[in-house]
Amino acid sequence: MNLAKATLVELKSRFNVYDQKINWKVFCFIFCFTIGAWLDINGLWCELPIMVAELPEGWKLPSILSASTQIAQIAPFTYLIGRRLAPKIFTYVNVIYVILSIGALSCLLLSFFWNTTAVIFNQNHSIGLIVLNFCLALLDGTSSVTFLPYIGTNFAKEYIIPNYIGESLAALIPSILALIQGLGQDPGCSNITDTLTNKTILEPNQIKPNYSVQLYFLFMFGLLCISTLAFTLLNFSSIAKRERKNAKINQRSRTISEKSEIEVSPENAVNSQTNLTSTDQQKSQPLTVPVAGNRKEQVFLLTIIFWVSFLAYGTLPGLQSYSTLPYGNNIFNYAVNLSFVFLPFSIIFSIWSYEASVRQIAIEFSIVLVFTFYIIFLSIASPCPPFLDSWFGPFLTVFSWILTQMMYMRIRCLVAARLERFGEKVLLILGTLTMVGQIFGGLIIFLIVNVYGLLKDKDYCATDFHEYCY
């Protein structure tokens, strides 16, 4: 009891310290704005249970979309080159407005053309979905090198927390909408008689959602409009301007000047003003520690970010169908959407522990690797993963997906909070490695699934696993 009480007192104390360092209105502006980071792509992935069932690519669709997303990462690199050659044009504000505006337009188009198909190389492909996914990825990938650097450059490190809360809400909100849509149902199969051969075969029933995919993407369009409005308030409202780093420094300077005027002796006043101004300049400068120590910590944390992106945003998305569909369409839906539902909790918890040590980050990364390798093992074992005829198999699969998504998001938040003190350049490198990691992971999975065909699916209506596993 005493331990629990002491823990609550400690948590309350940490929250009070955090509360004194931020303005909660600006906190809300930031997480509403950063909801726009990957909202549209996350929303598209939440609809995969119905898309995999209806579109011609079937189980291969996630890996195709993942590869399309990775190829689109050329856009952030183009932005970085443009920022170096024309910095007055490629500002954070200009590029973020482009990202949010075109993202909203693409969601509007998706609501009408998501199921448009065309024959390419003698095969039917979901051309509307793939092309618009590529357009969304061009923009959302650029958010990795604009959203966080914008916040880290203009606001205190405490505001990195709402940045990741918004990013996690970008996954939570679409997943809740998908769950309300009713995609968790397993539609089952029906006997269909072929009129030509007079044979009866099992065909999967079509999923009947509570509301259409078109309406779902119109919701996404509305949310991106809200995100754009929040970004406008963050840029132009007086409340947000007062929370900027340069405003804080100017406010400290004015306070020091007022204190110096209280001194009675003119000579002391001059000396006091000089000393206080010198002290304030030292406080306003970033904390410096030995370069060797800085370099080792930066390299280690940036390496972790590369592997987090490689696994969480490159490798695992292409394996969703192969690791979950053998257990049923409902397990596929729960793994995709519940993992998004729990994301914000991992970031909210970080309010009390955002100043984590490098050792703690390394330990948490080691834990999540275990569950990541289990998901990869399930995909390799498809369509006959372990515990197929038991409740434990589906439970462990969904649990692994939820835990990996939560921990990867938390690790990203902890790493960014530690690297913020090294300045804008390091945050840009962090965003760049995030892109590079997911590019390599996504392309490798595309080759494994679509080129070499190393992973196997099964007939949806083969309900008896003994038919195809033994």
C-alpha cells in the first residue's frame, strides 16, 4: 500500500512539473495538427480487411501497398535537396501546408476510386488504390522530416509528447471508425453451384460493413481539414507564439533587464546587467557535453531508430495478412485495428517517463524484438501457424501485434526526446533514417512476397486446417 501511494505521489509530482512547463492549449494544437501525419495511410490500412477480400490482389495487397509506400519515399529526399538549394521556398510551414492540403484531396478521391481496377501485364490490379496510396505516401513520408523538426525547432522538448500523441491518434481514430464499420465479422462461405459444370463449390461471402468505404474516406478528409486548421492556429495564434523558444528567450531577457534596474548603484547595475545577460545567453544555448559522448549516444539512438523503422514500418505491414488471416478474417481485423487503438496509451504513459536513459531504451527495444520475430515466424509458417485449432494462437497473435506497435511508437518518442537537445540537424537525420529504414524493410518484403513468392496463403473457405496442413 505504501509503495503504491509513493508511486502515485511520484507520478503526480512528475505531472505537476510537466504541467508547469507547457500551455495545454498549445498542447492540443500540436496533437490535432500531427494527427495529419500518416492519418490517410493509416486509414487506408485499417480498411484492408474489406479490401483484401474484394480486390484482385488478395493476400498480396498489403505487401504491394507497402512497396508503393516505400518507393514514394523519394519525396522526402527531394524536399531535403530543395531545402538546401531554395530554403526560402522549402520552409517547414510551406511544405506542411502542401502535405495536409494534397492529403485531404487524395482522401476525397479515394472515397470514389478506391476499387477502380485495370488490366496491367495481363493481370487485374487495383490501379485506383495503388496510385492514390502512392500519392499519399509521397506526402506522408515528407512529414517525417518536417513535423517533428518543426516542433523541435520552435517549441520546448515537452511538446514532443503531443507530437507523438497526435501521430498515435492518427492510427487510433481510423481504427475506431473501422471497428464501428463492423469489419471484425467473419463473413463465412456459401455453397455456389457452377452452371457449366453443375458442381457445387464454396465461395466466400462478401463483407457487409455498417457504412461504406466511401463514407469512411470522407471522414478521413474531414479530419485532415481539422489538422490543417490546428496547424494554422499553431502558426498564427498569439497563444502559440508565446510558447515558441525565441519568445521564451526574449521574455527571460526582459525579466533580467527589469531586475537589473532595481540595483541602486549605477556601477553595480552595469556589472549586474552584464553578468545576468551573460548568464541568460549561456542558458539559452544548448547544453554541451564532450563531443565523444554526444557522438556515441547519437549513433546508438539513431541506429535504433533505423531498425525500428525497418521493422515497424517496412517489414511488419507487408506481413499482416500472412501472420493473421490463417486464424480468420476477424483476427486480421483485430490485429490491425486494436494495435492502433492502444497506440495513444503508450505515448500518454511517456509523459511520466519521457526522460528515459539510453539503457532503458535499449532494454525496451530488446523486448519488442522478441515479439517482432514471433510475427515473422507466423508469416513464414503460413498458412499453418502454431495453435491453429486453439484460442491461444489467435490471442497471442493479436497480443503480439498490439505490443509491437505500442512499444515501437514509445521507443520513437523516447529517442526523439533525448535527441532534441542536439538540435535541428540531428532531428532531420532522425527523420531521414526513419524513411531509409522503412524503405529497405518494405522493398525486402515486396521481393519476398511478390517476386519470389516465399510466403503462402490458403483458400479462405478451407475451414478444416487438416485439409491443407497435413
